[in-house]
Amino acid sequence: MPFEMIVIGASWGGLRALEAVLGSVPRHFETPIVIAQHRATQSATGALPHTLAHHSGHDVCEPGDKDPIEAGRVYVAPADYHLLVDPEGFALSTEGAVRFSRPSIDVLFDSAADVYAERLAAVILTGANDDGAYGITRVRRRGGLTVAQDPAGAERPEMPLAAIATGAVQHVLPLEEIGPFLVKTVGSERTAA
Amino acid sequence: MAIEDLARASDDLERIEVQLLLEAIYQHYGFDFRGYALGSLKRRLWRRAIGEKVETLSALQDRVLHDPTVMERLLLDLSINVTAMFRDPTFFQAFRERVVPALRTYPFVRIWNAGCSTGEETYSLAIVLKEEGLYERTRIYATDINDRVLERAREGRFPLEKMREFTDNYIRAGGQESFSTYYTAHGDTATFSPELRSQVVFAQHNLVSDAPFNEFNVIVCRNVMIYFGKTLQDRVHELFYDSLDSLGILALGHKESIRFTRYEDRYEPLDVQEKLYRKMY
């Protein structure tokens, strides 16, 4: 089965970690990458995607409601919304913060796992809370591929530690190996399929 | 909420259960959630299931059908969104700069705040109109599917701890007054001035199933249709188009658009960034 999406959750220290991961994934990598990065409610629209695009060379954007999910693109959850994956595309929500976060990594992972099951890969990066721990168990239960950044090298270890503690993480990798691993695993299964 | 409990969902069966539950609610209570976007709808159904201490969505269906108070609680779960006064300050700034001048040309102004939930946006609009000297000749129709949230909106009471955020937003939205003059603090509650609802009609209206009820100069419906699937969004756009005067203005949320709807060509953008559109014909 080919992978249809990679979801990534990041919090404290996430910007640098995301730049590292995206930087080692080739431009126009076919599988869409969808990111929930915790950030301030008032963050300016477009600032985070702009920075990520600038540093990684990828086509990065904040999706609008019901936007189709397109191959070769990187998407970032807009500030102060939850980003969900629906059968008909992206969906946004302003329901309350989940574990103090909006966007919530759990909400993104849970909805994507529902739609893509074993065709989903999920990655938890650095962070100082436990958002994503529930989400990654949902991804794994649905047969998806699960990865966490090695807490030892993370700017903040709490978030990958919480994910690993659930027992749902299959691969714990140093930051610099995550991008190449995704390219190899997600990419090769695509060709095999 | 113990979010881990959501994991009880067993997937294919769950899809059937969701469909049956929505059908049952529609047939028995008349509320039609069948066209809602699935992801957030499911989250809210499960939140209610956990709240009612039932293990499956079929068990929730049993509770909802046989106990109207459970339906009431579910309706609350489905209609509450967590927002702030002057959420997206740049929108309210654009409203002052682009919408208000157009409204000055009318002797009387009718605004529809559709899906007003607990009223944060409605009070924000009232404050802007008051400061711009238009409030006395404006009527704001603030509607929501749920009577309970309308009651809360009518009371105009918000947690005092929110006032820092609201004040900050207000200033960033171009507010010139001292924000604290609009409310009085009692304990941990801020009660907004009754004057801010003297020109407001809070009324129950269901965007999914109810007909147009007036002609409006402005419709503000921000972050409401994000909960609808595409087909339903198209129907609501038809309702809005039919409810707007010629040259009427439609305001959507920052991440919403009329692009790819059937009504795209009937509007011209008034402010692309702030999702303000003017009906052309």
C-alpha cells in the first residue's frame, strides 16, 4: 500500500526541527506532509509557512477550509484553528483547545488516521508537553507508521518521551535521520505499490 | 475529557453508527447534521458519548432518542465553539475601514450575524458600530441553531479572566476607547452593557433547514461553515445570496472562501485577505 500522507507534530523547538526534517526531504516529494506546530494564537497568517518554505525550499502553505490535499506540498495548521483531515479534504475547527493546544497534534493525527489508516506515517518531534501521545496511538492502531525524535537530542524531550511511553512508536530516530528515513520508507513503498 | 476513551471507536462499524445516529436525530428532532464535515462531528459525538458514560455511538443513539435532555446536551456540544471578542483583530479593522463607509449611505442598516454561538462576535460588532456612530440605526440579527447558547449570548456575561485577551484584541482592531467602559466586573464575571444588545435580536435559526427571513446589508458568518461539508456549504451560500440586498456584503472567516462555490461569480472581493465580498447582482 502506498503512503498517502505524512503528519508531523512539533511544539517547543519545533521550527528548527522542522527545518531539519524538511531540509532532508527532496523538493516536490510526492507524499503530502501536514504539520501541526504549536504557536501563539496571534501568530501572523503566513509567517510560519513562509519561514519553512524559505529554509527548506518546499512549497509550504496554510490550508483553507475544504482545500483539496495535493501531492508534492507541505501544509501547516493555521494559528488558533484545529486542522483536520476529512474524506473531502482539509477541514478547520475552532472547538476548544485540546490539551491546551489549538492547533492540536492529537486532533490532526486522529482525523488523518481515520481517513488513511495504514497509508499514514506520523512523526512526533521536540516539545515540552504530551500532545500527540494519544494521536500516535490512534495512528498505530489503524496500522500506520509511527516515528518519534530521539528525546536525547531533542530541544525539549517531553513530547517524544510521552509518545514513546504509549508503546505506539515503532521508530525512535535522531533528528537528522528522520527525513532520510521518511524518504526511504514512505518513498520506496510508493514505488513498490 | 479522557481523550483516550475516543480510541474505543471501531472504524467501519463506527461509520454506520454515525449515519444511523444522525438519521435518528433528524427524523425525531428535525435537526439535520447529515451534511456536516465528518472529522469534527465525530469528535463531538464521542465527547457526548463519554459525557453520558456510554461505550458506543449506538448506545448514544438510544439515549438521545429516549431522553430529550441528552439531545439538548448533544446540541450544546455541537454548537459551542471557543472564540474571543475581536478574534482576528485585522478583520474588525477592515470592517471599520471598508464596510462601515458603505453602511453610512443607508438610512437603516440590517446585519445578520449567522451562527453567533455565545455572542463574542455579536458584541464586538455592536462596539464597532457604536464607535462609528452607526449603532442607533442598525439592527443586528444574531442567530444560532441552539436556544441555550442564545440565552448565554443574551446575558452578555464572559469570564473576567478573558478581558485581557479581549482588550488586547480590541486595541489591535483599532479600538479607541477604554475597553473596560463596555462592561462591569462582578466577582469573576464581566457583564457587558445592555446598550450593546439594545439593537440586537437574538433568535433561533437553523442555517441547514430554515428559509431566508429578511434582507440584509451585511451577513457576518465567520468560522461557522467550516463544520459543514461542501454540499451543505453550497446550500448555505445560496441562502446567504438570497438574503443579501444588492451590493450587500458577505464576511467569512480568514480560512474560508467563496472560491469553488456556485456563487463565486456573483460577488466581487472587497478585501481579499479579510474575506469580505460584495454581492454584484
